Amino acid sequence: MNIKLTNQQKLNLMYLANNRFIEICTSVGRSLGCAMFPDGDNAKSIMAAFNTFLAWGYFDEEEKHYHGLRYSRFTVNEKGKQALLNAEVVSE
């Protein structure tokens, strides 16, 4: 299977695969949908790529709870790591 990624998609996937994750708040309230990196930085800048990778099945999901709020933690799974190794970079 030939996987094609843009250079930016490959950079985003490499960033997330390097022992990082994204957490998205799934509790109803003003934090609903808030996406953050482990260091607390806003993950909004890569959400388009994240949504594409999620649809392709490149993430595992785990539920977490902080201060009474529910979050989904997404980490790159083996399929995503294999995609990185086999990806062909195409022009955007």
C-alpha cells in the first residue's frame, strides 16, 4: 500500500509520533472541544491534519479525567508509525 502525505502532514505526524499526544476535552461546557498538547499549548494549529489522521485510523484513544473534566487522549498507533515509515511525500 502506497501512502501519500504532504510534507506538512508528515511533519505533523512525526511530531505527534515522537512520544507526544493530543488531548481533546469531551465534557459539555466551555472547554468542550479544546485541544491541547502535553505541555498545555493549544493544538489548534494541527487540527486539520489530526482529523485526517484520525479518519485514517492512525490514533489510539484513551479516556482521561482531570478536575472533573473528561478528555480523550490520542496517541499515534502502529498503523500511524508504519505510515510514517512508508509514506511518499507529495506536493501540496
